[in-house]
Amino acid sequence: MAKKNSNMKRRPGKMPRSTEASRHVQELETLYKISEILAAGARQRQALAEVLDVLDNDLDMNRGTVTLLGSDSAEIKIDVAHNISQEKSRKVRYRMGEGVTGKVMQTGKAMIVPKVSEEPSFLNHLERRSSTEGETSFICVPISIGQNAIGTISIDRLFDESVSLDEDMRVLSIVASMIANDVKARREVAIRRQELEDENLRLRHELEDKFRPENIIGNSSSMRDLYQQIHQVAGSDTTVLIRGESGTGKELVAHAIHYSSPRSEGPFIKVNCAALNENLLESELFGHEKGAFTGAIQSRKGRLEEANGGTLFLDEIGDFSSVTQVKLLRVLQERQFERVGSNQTLKTNARIVVATNHNLEKAVDKGDFRQDLYYRINVFEVFLPPLRDRKDDILLLADFFVEHYGKKMGKDVRRISTPAINMMVAYHWPGNVRELENCIERAILLSTDGVIHGHHLPPTLQTSDASDTIGTGSLKERVDLFERDIVVDALKRCNGNLAAAARDLRTTPRIIGYKVKDLGIDYNRYRRSKGV
């Protein structure tokens, strides 16, 4: 009689307390397993397949599917299906609002179908169960990021009045939330990776544009010979010796060789040998092991290892010590080396490009530079002429730097005045292109009228022979210099015609004639011959 009363008090579909508690424990264990699967970092489809396996094995949630929006957000396709063939699942597509899955995606709200045979909107595209297997229940829950549904997770089970479908939906909603967080994290990583790849590609293109030979400024015959040499040697792995005075652009040529070579996708590593003492240079080149010397608190790769597959540029190789010369010779001959403090032999596939402004032949005669190393690095020699020997390129370089620093400083500098050009052409440029670049940067900074005048250039360029100027000492001299620049520019534009220059400057020919005489300007030098 007690058993009967007990049965009478139980509601249909309500489990006994002990069974309900056991069910909750099972659900918690299942959710814990799923969290471990998602945290393991496996590929997304593999992780989702494992999640559906756990739901089937632990909670009898059979034939689970996970759908995700397509890239065009128009179609819903099945990403992973459990106990359903791939061939069948790949063919299934849902539109927004179509069937139970489409409605869940459209509304963002879960749906329970106690009996699929009684639900007209259930499409049964997957033919989940045959009629002989009995009635089927179906639950579909949205996978949402914020307020946006990005997919669904659905399961079915044999219809059983004793099973709480609301409880199943609650568990499935938790799983959907966990999947949503995983999908969100993966998408953020993918977006970040794509951004980094795009940025890397953009920077690589910028480097290629900046350092490929056709972008080295200069049209003089010596520079055209240089371009031909770069083209000849770039496609090989031949060691290159770049020679030239300081400031001529040896590193620029090394970049051009690298980015015109098959190694352009590899690293370009530069070492300034003159900036390091013998011990530091050896560690920088070959690396060191932990404890190899005082301060070596951890192992470190050398530049030779970092440049593997790319190019190693050794600037100012003439400053190498005799010990480092021997080790570098071994690298060039055998492609082998050891880190400082290690006996393990390492190999490198780096191409070696070296540069120097020293006279290596004299250094060999004095015994300061090994003769065998000299012959090893002097396989293909590239010589960069000093700027004083390529006067035709000065204006091209100056115009390039004007445009570059004008944009950098936000100034609209349109041209260089004739006296300033004369000064630059007459100057001997001991600092070569680097000195010219610094002069133009200074001039851009000082310019206030969109023109670089002679008085904007450094005092070293402001000589009477170079500029036809009268000095920049007193206030009057500076004013005269400024007026001279303005008048000379006008005469150049007007082909030495005083009347036309007066109209250009909105003054009278008498005043222009007076200024020409007072400032000592020979206007005839700006007149072009009739045949030109």
C-alpha cells in the first residue's frame, strides 16, 4: 500500500531523488570532460566531434550535429555530425527560418520537439531514425556570441516520458555556451594571425620597394654599372664584398642584393663589426652558451644561426680581430662554427655579404688582415663611388630627400633654389649621401616659404665659390643673401630677362636692375642660347 501511495505521489516524467542526483553528477562529469576537450586546443572539427561523442556516450544524446553559418552568412551548413555519414551531412543546407534549425538560428531561442512525427516544421533532412526504431525527441540550441547566433547544436534521443527534455536542453545550452567561447577565441586568433600576415606582407613589400636596385637613386654611368653588378650577383650564393667610403650606401646595396635574390623570403641580418669589441663580436656572430663568460646568464643564438636561409651582412669587416678572422674563414670554407663555450659544431646556410671602407690590400701587406680571408671574401667586388664623383646624381638625391622629409615633417617644400643647387654641386661631400641627406633634413626644417634657399644649408656649404654668396654673418648680409636667392630664382625662371623677372616678382625693372647691380648678380649667365 505504501509503494502504491509512493507511486501516486510521483508526477509523470519526474525521476526519483536518487536518480535525479545521479543524473546531475553525470551531467557535471560530462561538462567537465567537454571543458577539457575544448581547452586541449585540438582542431575545431576534431574537438566538436569529441564533444558529440561524449554527449552520446555519457548522456544518451544521440546523433548530435553542430551547424555554423557559412562565410556569406546566408546558408547554415553542418560542420560536424555524429553517427551520420559525411557524404550525407555535407549535402544538407538550411536557410534562415527553414525547419527547426533555421528557426533556432533566426530567433536565437532553443526549441524542443518531444515527438518529431508530430512537428510539421521538422524537415528530417538527415533521416535521423527509421520508423522501426521508435519515436524520436529532438532538441536544438543556438550557439551565440553576444546577441548573434553563429550556429546551433542539436541532438535527438528515443522518446521517453521519464526523461526531462527541459533538463537536456539546459545541459545542451551550457555546452553551446562553451562552444561559442571556443569559436570566438579561435576566430580572434585567426583574425589576429591574418592581420599579422597582412602586416608582414605589407612590410616586406615596403622593404622590397625600398631596397630593390631600381629604387637606388642615381642615373650616372657609375651607378648604372652598379645596378648591372647587383643584377649579375643577386641570383647566386656568391660571397660579395661591397667597397666604398662611409656614407655611400653600402648597406642599401646589401639590401638590394638580398631582396633581388632567391633568399628574399629569408631573414636579412646585419652586424656592425666596428661597433663591437672582439669578445662581443664573437658572441654576436656565433652565439654563446650559458656560463661561457661573465654575464652569459643564458644561451643565445648568434647572427649566423638567425640568418640561416637568408643573408648575413657584415659591415666594416676590416675591423675584425685576427681570432675572429680565423673563425669567419672556417665559416666561409666549411659552413661550420661553434658557439662560444660549446664544442657542438653547427652548420649555417646563410649567404655572406661583407662591406668595408678600409684598404684591405694595405691591411694584408701589413699583416692586419689575413690574406686567405681576403681572397675568400673578395669573390665578387662591388664598388660604390663617392658622391663627389657622381655630381649628376646630387640633384636627384636632393629631390628625393626633399620629398621624403617634406612628407615626414608635414611641409610643402616645392623646390630648391638655384644658389642652393650651385652650393651642393660645388661642395666635395666628404660624408657622401648620408651628409647630403642630413643637409636636406636641416634645410626642410628651416624652410618657411616652400623653397630651400642657400642660407638653409649648413655653413660648410656656404662658400663664395660654391654659392656666389657674400656671407651670412650680419643681419644685412643675411638679408642680402635672402634677396639674392629670390632674384636669382626669378632670373632663372625668366631666362635672364630683367623685365620678365620684375613682372614675376611684382616690382619694376628699375628696382630689379638696382638689386642685380647691388648684389653683384650676373644675369647674363641665366640666359639660354637661342639654339637650346
